[in-house]
Amino acid sequence: MNTPKLSGQVAILTGATSGIGKATALLFASQGADLVITGRRAGLGEEVAEQARQMGVRAVFIQADHSRLEDCQRVVDETMRQFGQIDILFNNAGVVMQGTAESTSEADWERLMALNVTAVWRMSRLVLPHMRAARKGVIVNNASDWGVVGAKDALAYATSKGAVVLMTKSMALDHAQEGIRVNAVCPGDTFVERWLEQGYFQGSGAVTYEEALCESAGYLPMKRFASADEIARAVLFLASDDSSFVTGTTLLVDGGNTAQ
């Protein structure tokens, strides 16, 4: 049997009640990691934690809004209280928003930046002392393929993910000699249920998966979305010793979108 890649490690995964976060949490659990799962939807979060516990690992859910400093601090403090270590941080919590420079409101800009950028810096800043003390640790930030190329009608979102890419590179340089690796995964269009609920495609209103797939087929080289599980496997690579000499990188998982 293969040895679990994350056995004996403790991982914090933000925004892990559904989608990429949930898929990554369950994959980490299958690889032996104990989990702290965060998010705003308590019911879904408890379900994910229970699924992880059924795999034989310890897992807790902490309800948190990572745009709030006190919630970020509480997550880190509670992780240390219950587990005594933090080996992996997956900064996954974020929000997608459409809009140009003119159509994006002040309130929407501030809300998106608070969660997509400030929370990533804040959670990293809070876990770094614990990782430094242990002389090891991994931070994986969820960026986007739109963090490395321009995006039409998604100014604030693309700006935020570009900031995450450069934050990742800068943190990697700052902490490379401390045994701490920092990388970013950059997903392309990934099918998650909330996209359909929130009307991400075609401007507004819920659409079916078939309608969303039809839209993606027009511009993605592989003519399909990624699954959340495919992105999770990339996060596992960056979080595990399989990438032990990788830091400061942006791993594009976009079906060839940015190669065009």
C-alpha cells in the first residue's frame, strides 16, 4: 500500500464547505491529514468534517468569515489549542464578481478585496510564526488563471487574483530559508454548484450545467470545465512532499486557457 502523503499533518482549509475547498479537504483526509475546515455555512461545514472523520482522521469545522480579523485569529488559535501544530494552510476562501472599472461599486470592491486578498495575507501572517517555530510548513493560495492574464468584465476579481499571485511569490522568497514553502494554484473554469446558483454564467440568473458547458466549449481548448477533484489533486501536489523543491510558483490548472 502507498503511504499517505499527509500522515501526521494538520491542515487549515478556508472556505471548504463546498466546491474546490470541500474536494481538497476530503482528498487531504484520504491522505491522512487532520483538518480544520472553515466557512460561513455551518451545516455544510459540519457535513464535510463528518465525512473526513469517517476516513479515520480528526476534523473540526469552525464557522468563520475570513474578511474579519477576529475570525481569522480565532481559527488559528483554536487550531493550535486542539491540534498543537499547523503544517498546511490552504487559503481557498474567496468570492467571484463581475464588473468593469465603472460598474464595480465601492462596496463590492472593498468586500471582494477583503476576502480575496486581505484574508490571504492575514491568515498567512497568523500561521507563519507557528510554521517558523516548527521549521516547516506549506501555504497554498487559491489564485486563478485570471491572476496571470486579463479578464473581461471581471476587473476586481482579476485584480485580486493577480495580487494573490505576487503575494505568493513574495512570501515564498521571504520564508524559503525557514523551511516554509508558499505556492499558488491557478484554476481555470471549474464546475461548482454555486456558479449555477449565483448566475455566474450569461450575466444573471441560474443556468443549467448543459448551458454552462455550452458556453465553455466556445473558448476552452479542452472543451470542458475542470472538476473540483482535479483542482484538489493539484493542491495536494503543492501541499505534499511531492513538491518539496517547489516554492514561489503558480500552478496553472486551466485546460490550456492561458496557452492561447
